[in-house]
Amino acid sequence: MFTLDNITKSYRTTSGRKYIFRNLSMVIPPDRNIALIGRNGAGKSTLMRLLSGVDTPDSGVIRTDKSISWPVGQSGGFQGSMSARDNVKFVCRVYGYVGEEMRSKIRYVQDFADIGSWFDEPIRTYSSGMKSRIAFGLSMAFEFDYYLIDEVMAAGDNTFRKKCQEVFNEKLGKSKIFLTTHNMKEVERLCDMVLLVDNGQLKVYDDVAEGINVYLTK
């Protein structure tokens, strides 16, 4: 379960402070595969970052007793001057993996990403597709109660997307997801609840088809 208690989040812009959410409160029920949908700029990715703890609200509290991934598909958290190998090592240390456990995680990400010798080059030299491969592989190397998936299925070539889907389906056997996407077929296939982000509010639809229809007709 996730409890959002009076969440306010804003960003400073050249034209003044822009509020994404103001005093947002709701309870998101547990054990659901949830689609976060809405127009560009509605605040979907912001909410994902808040749920994961990557970003913090201006005020208010988010509570959960579940383990949450960082937003899969957002690769901005990498240290650009470090290689993919060293970035993976850093994340392993954060989560308490050392020795053979760390080496196993590194092998997993290296094999999944399949970028050859680039794995030991600085990430700032990578293409966006290479970063996506590392970001997805790194996320799937760890076990979480919830995976936050931000448009990652749209990245990369057909072979990469197929590989993502295969490993992702394995995770769905024991974990749940928050999925942000503009692909409504993915929402229908993967999710059993829709949260529509609209004008700083979240509208809940237990009927996925209804939620999609409201989104498409706005």
C-alpha cells in the first residue's frame, strides 16, 4: 500500500514556480499492477520519482511498506565519468552486495546489456540506446516488490525490446509494477488498475478499459 499525504511538488522555472501537485492525498491499494497515464507534462514521471524516493516533495509524506525500484528507463542517475561496470558496483554497494554476489550482478547486467567493450568505457560516451540497456539490466538484477517502469519498452531495437519483455515477464510472477506509457495495448496487457494524472490530481479506475477511454477522449 502507498499513502500519499498532502503531497505538494513544484519546480522553479524561468517564468516562475510551476506546481505539479498541490496537497495531493490518496491511498493506492496494494498488490495491483498500476498504469500511470496522462498527457505529456501531466506529472507522471514526477510522481514516479517521488514514489521511488529519487525526488522529494516540497511538503507532505509518502508512506509504503514495500521495496520500490528506481524508475526503470530513467538513466539520469548514472555517474557519467564512470563506466557501466563501476556504476553497477556502486549500486551493489548501496544495496549491501559484495564479493561473489556483486560479481554475479555485474555479470547479469553485462550479459543483458550486450554492449561489448563499451561496458568498461565512461557512460557519458554511450548512446541513449546503450544507456537504456544498462538501466534496464541493472534494475532487473535486483529484486523489488514494485518496479517503476517509465516508457522503457519503447526504447531500443526489436531484439532489445523482446529481451526486456522476457525478463520483465519473469519479474511479474512475484512483483508488481507502476507503468508509465502512451502505449495503451501495454496498459491493457500488463495492468489491472489505472491512475489518470490530470490537472494535479489522480483519478482511479479499477476498470482499465474505462480509464483508457477517459484518457483517449480528453
